[in-house]
Amino acid sequence: MKYLLPFLVIVTSVIGSLANIYINSDDWYSSLSKSPLNPPSFVFGIVWPILYALMAFIAYKLAHKIAPIFIMQLVLNAAWSWIFFYFHAPFIALFDIGLLIYLNQRILMIIKTESRTLYFLYLPYILWLSFAAFLNASIVFLN
């Protein structure tokens, strides 16, 4: 499991990225009204690889403690991009990211009992998910 979880993080990254390809071939996303806080698209391409690397590292270190819930959050993570960008369902994606935040807060509490350093390395993922949820909610309410 120690090596499987980091591998699954990479798989999740690829699956999510494949859905993002549709952004460039579909005018739907560009036509949406977005929050003024919505960052330029290149920011996502910088932030997500860093977060996935942190997730993979923490998954490697704590696989024995977080495996079942971590796998569930990876499924929701990969699904969000497909729900939002491919199926054009921002409301369902918002529900998905809400579950994702809930699961990751539980993971964060497990991590906190094991290592303060790993806790602070995982925290940016939760913060980014919260910001992403805000952006997702903005799209739901503005469109």
C-alpha cells in the first residue's frame, strides 16, 4: 500500500488532466461568468502538480493510516474535473468538492496525530480545495 497510494495520486492527476483538455476544445467554460478572484488558467497548471506531489509524499509516509479514506478522496478528486468540464455540471461538481473537503479534513486530522510537519504539508491541499469550492460556487451562482 505504501507504493500503491503515491501511484494512485499520479493516476488521479492524469485522469483529471484529461478532462481539462476539453477546456481548450469547448467554449462552455470560457463563456461562464466567473468570480473576480478566478486566477488565470496557468495558475492551476502550477498549483496542482505541487499539490499532487505533496499528496503523493504524504500518502507514501502514512499509507497504513489513511489508505481507505485517501482512495475515496482520490476518486472524488478525479471525478470533479470530469463532472465540471466534460459534463458541464457545476452544481454536481460543487457537491463533489464538498465531499472532497469533508474527507480531506478527516485525513488532515489523522495526519495531525502522526506528524506536525506532514500536517502542514497537507494543509495547502485543503486550502486550495476550499478556494476551488468558492470558485465552483461562484460559477453556480453567477450562471
